[in-house]
Amino acid sequence: SYTPRNPYPTPSSYPTTPSLVFENPAIFEKLGTDALFFIFYYSQGTYQQYLAARELKKQSWRYHKKYMTWFQRHEEPKVTTEDYE
């Protein structure tokens, strides 16, 4: 069952669970870069974060684990191995 991370009292008209539309990977192809970054950073540890990261990677963005940020290349790497590109 879904438990909100920051449970605050909200009016009953507000949704209490995330929309099921965000379970569909095809939706992430239609989102802009800013929305994908928002989902990646504010939905940590979720399936939606994974889908956002996958879509960012498709758009030539790469996540740097040491600096914990996304970068985009100016050109493709000359050599690619398991350890580096």
C-alpha cells in the first residue's frame, strides 16, 4: 500500500495515491527534460525514478555517480569499456 513520504493533512478532494498513468513507460517519452529531472530527483528509489533516468539516457544524458549530477556529451566517446567511456 502507498504511504506518502511527507504526510500532510490535505483536503479530501486531493488525490491520495499517485496516478497510475506514471506506471506507463510511454508517458515518460512525452515529458520534457525539466519534468524528467524533477521526477529523477524528487522520486528517489521509485520505479518512476528509474523510468525518468532511462528516458534521460535515451536523450544522451549521462549520470555521474561521483558528482551525483547529469551531464550531456558534446561528442560520442572514442573508446568505451566496462569501466569508462
